[in-house]
Amino acid sequence: MQAMNAPTDPQLLTNPLLDFSGLPRFDAVRPEHVVPAIDQLLAESEKALETAVATDFPASWHELSRTLDVAGERLGSAWGVVSHLNAVMDTPELRAAYNAELPKATEFWTRLGSDERLYAKYKAIDPATLNGEQRQALKNAQRDFVLGGAELQGAAKARYAAIQERMAELTQKFSENALDATDAWAYYATEAELNGVPADVQAAARAAAEADGKPGYKLTLKLPSYLPVMQFATSRALRERLYRAYVTRASDQAEGDARKFDNAPLIREILALRKEEAQLLGYPDYGSVSVVAKMAESPRQVIEFLRSLAAKAKPYAERDLADLRAYAAEHLQLADPQAWDWPYIGEKLKEARYAFSEQEVKQYFQAPKVLQGLFRIVETLFEVSIRRDEAPVWHPSVEFYRIERAGQLLGQFYLDPSARKGKRGGAWMDDVRPRWLRPDTGRLQTPVAHLVCNFAEGVNGKPPLLTHDDVTTLFHEFGHGLHHLVTQVSERDVSGISGVEWDAVELPSQFMENFCWEWSVLEHMTAHVDTGAPLPRALFDKMLAARNYQAGLQTVRQIEFALFDMLLHTEHDPAADFQPVLDQVRAEVAVIQPPPFSRTAQTFSHIFAGGYAAGYYSYKWAEVLSADAYAAFEETVTPEGLPSVATGRKYRQEILEAGGSRPAMESFKAFRGREPSLEALLRHQGMA
């Protein structure tokens, strides 16, 4: 195998994607590097596969890992760099190179996952020769072979592979359309139109227009621009203009030329292919395939869970809506509010009821200070230290950190906080490499992660300001990061987030969000942008009082997404239009009905491009787990109101460090001493 590590072609010696000596060289990667590097690594992985399936090759976990996993990791690591850059620094040249290699990479991984010769090797491994971590990884691998089509024969197998390849193309195109449709739209507003919009948002819009050489204020559909206009602009016409553009992105309802980004045909084909794949594997629908590797036992159980939660939440949502209507009629002279009015009414009622605005709060959350506060709680609770580190990065705003315990490196992470053109919307955590006791060198590889957000940048020389929602998002992604970084599992396939059931993977992320509501945590992470004064306790108390403001509406909205996703992948006929499914779900659980032109499914990247297909319910499912896990901290809080370090240690050991080395339910019970209960979630959301 060693010989494979040395590229022979001189041009490959200078290719940063083939340099595995340290951290990825993000700053050096160019589009022209992609094709030769990935082609070479595919050839190496191909060779490793053929070596591993030879009849005389031993059915040994260690030997398979040393030959196949090592080559596979090199390919996965280089491809991870390319796909990451494609998500955060998209250019036409990089996109073309990525799309040129995507079918080849997909074809190889599909073939690897369905190779019956390789499957036979794994089936022949004696579990008695393995440690607990390896046994869990073996069990997962055998399950994944079955789901990857390894038991299919002849035409069925060929069709399965063709589906995977086409799916990779379609989901990538879906993502591109959603990004391009968002980036393509801009409106240059006048000063008068921006009445009510916060000064920092106006300053950023002014700077964006100047950068384009245009007069006025540039508004876009990126959230740091879109959301404040919807919440604060007094101009209904402006709010309607942005709302229409936002909910018709990537659809046939978009304006003019933007219809070319319509994702509806892609959705129809994606759904048809998923159903066909499920049936090839012997399942009635894709929802049934999706839950095989999750905590939930069946799609039916998920649908019932969502409907019972909807029944509990809907009365609260109806009450929330009645409050909004009454306030709009009485104080804003809006007798018949439209879809583009609700965020504005919601913000105004919140200000009136709790005597504060999001904008007022935002002045206290300077991004560097928030980060400092986040690190402080993590360091205290999980007995680690976090400090700046050095690594090549893809953009000047990206920061790099290391996390240690008792002087030992646990892991490292990149933080990419700001929204920009060419960067996919939303926030996510992704792994760069896992913790792994490497079978080729015998050395322990430490994990590395990406944490990506889309916050507003600082303007006029001031640091970036975060809304409290932004702060919660940062804590959420950091929870995922911790799960990946502090693991003590040494087997790659079950370390950190690897091998964790998808509907449990949100537990550590949602768990961290709770700290954004603790005074003992918040008081250390605020400083007013102009005066430096900390967040006043009185303002925090108002925020706390408003914590469950519209919790009913927010809950039914999440259930709407989750139920739509699961019904789409179980009961829906892909040959029929998918919009009626969404309309039916809304009629059942929503209390605010969007206008007929709304096409939100067309940008629902989570399920059509992001791995959450028939799995969006995981957010609600894991919320039950995380609320109950957090209740353990509420039960053990110190007399000073601080979280208990002993409870933090137990949580770290039983949940975070265990990673995917055992079923999530076992980890939860080891921490809590019992199965999860719905009560904590309902109590936290004021619906108990």
C-alpha cells in the first residue's frame, strides 16, 4: 500500500489536494486541482478495493481497515475539501470541476457500498475477535451494505447504482438552483422605504449598493438582509416585495428570468427515484428505508409522534395567532393581515408586551464577546480549554481553534461566521476528519470540524452584532462540534457523530441552546457595542418572559415541515404533484395559511439536498431528548445558579465521548437512568 502514497506524475506533486501531511491546504486549492487529484485518489481506492476482495485477502477487521479505509479516507478527505469549498466559496470554475467529478465519486462509493465480495468479507469477520467499538462498527457496516444494495443482483443492482448517480446530480442541482435564485435577486431601496429598519442593517445595505456602484440601499434574500426588513420595515409594499421574492425562490412563481431556477421538476424526479430505490431494497417506501438506521421504529410511529405533538401545540398556536390579530387590528390598523405582515406584527407585539425589541438586545451581542462566553461555559462544563490556532483557511474571516484537556489535544475546528455571495445559506457543522486510531501508522488521529454560520458582518468599523437567535444558532452548531471533537472513541466509523442515529444526532446541538437562556452564562458574553455595558438584568428578564413567545406557532411550523417530509416519502405518489401534500399538511396542523403563490418546498434543501429526507422529524424527536437531558442540569444547579460540573462530566462521558459506539438510547439511559420523557420539552416551551 505504501507505494500508492507517492504520486508519480510530477504535476500531482504540487497538487494541494494530494497533500495529506497535515491540515487541508484550503488556501492553495484551485479548480484545476480537482479533477486530477480526485481521479488519482479514485484509482487508488479502486486498487485498494480489488486488493481487499481478493480470495486470499483475510476477512480481518484490521486488514480491511488498513487497506480499504485508509485509501477511502484519503479520497473522502480530498472530496470533503472540494465539496466544502463548493458550499462556502462557490465560483463557476469550482462548480464545473466539482460537477465533473461528482458522478465518478458517487459511482465509486455506490459500488463500494454494494460490492457483494466485500460484503462477504465483512460477514466472515468473527465478532469475537473485535472490541466493543469495532463490533458496533461491524454491525452498522453490515446493515449499510444491505441498504447500499449489496444483496441485489443483475439488473436490480445496475439500476440501484444508476439511481445513486442521478440522485447525486439532482441534489447538487437543487442546491445550485436554491443558491443562484437567492443570489440573483436584489432590490435597491430608497431611504424612505427603509423606515423602521435598524441602522446597522441600513448601513450594510448602503455599503452593498455602493460596492455595486448603485444608488440607494441593496436588499437581498440572504437572511441578515431579509429578516430585519420583514420584522421592522414600516412599508408594507417593501415587505410584500421581499416576501414574494423569498417564498417563490427557485420556483415557477418567481419573477421573469428567475423561473429558470425552478426546482419543482427536480423534486418530482428525486421523489420518484427514492421510491424506486426503496422498492428495489424490498421496502414499500423511502420513509421505511430512512428509519432503519434511526431510533424511530417505523414511519407510522414518527407520523403519530408528530400528530400527537401537533394536537398539544395547536391550541397554543391558535392563541398566539388570536393575540397577533387583535394587536394588529387595535394598534396597527391592520384588519386583514397578510403573510408579509406577520413577522412585523410579531415584533411589534413583542415590543409592546415585553417592552423590548430584538434590535435593542442585538446591541449587546458582539460576535467576539459571544464567542468568548460560549468558550467559557464549554471550558467550565466539559473541563477543556479552547484557544486560537493556525491553519490555512479559505476566506480571511475564517478562524481556527484547538480544544484541549490537561494539555492534550482533543480536536480542532474552523469557524466561518459571515454570510457572503457564493456561500450556501443556513448554518451547519461538518467533519473534516474523525478521531481514529489509524491502522496504517498506529497513531491516534485527532478530529477536526467545520462550524459554518451566515451572520451579518460588522459595519463602520464595529464588530459584527448577533441577534439572540444568531447566538442560539452558534451554540447549536457548537454542540454538534463538541460531539465530534471530544469523543474518546478510537474506531473511525463510530467516533464522534459517526454511527449516531440521525434522529439522535441533534441531541447535543439542541442541548447547548438551553444555555443561551441562563443568566449565569449570558452575563459573561454581552457588552453594548457603543458603551461596553453588559446586558442589563432587567432586559434579560424581559427576554426570558418572552422566551416562549409564539412557541405554539413555532412548534406547529416545525411539525408542518416534518410531517410534509415524512408523508411525501411514505404516502405520496411521486407521479402526482407534491404541492397538495403540503397544502393538506398545512390544513391539518398550521394556523397561518400562506398565499397560493408560496412555494417553500422548492428551497427545502434539508430534505432535497441535505441528508434529512424522511428525517426532518429528527429535530423534534431530538428536542425531546435534549430537553430531558438539560433537565438533569436544572435538577443539579449549584446554589450560585451555575450548572453542575459533575453533571457536565457525566453528560460528556455518557453522551459526547461515547459517540456512535453504542445505540443512542443506551447512551441516554446511561446519563439519565431512564428513557426520555416528553414532559421537559412541553414545560420548556410553556405548553405543559
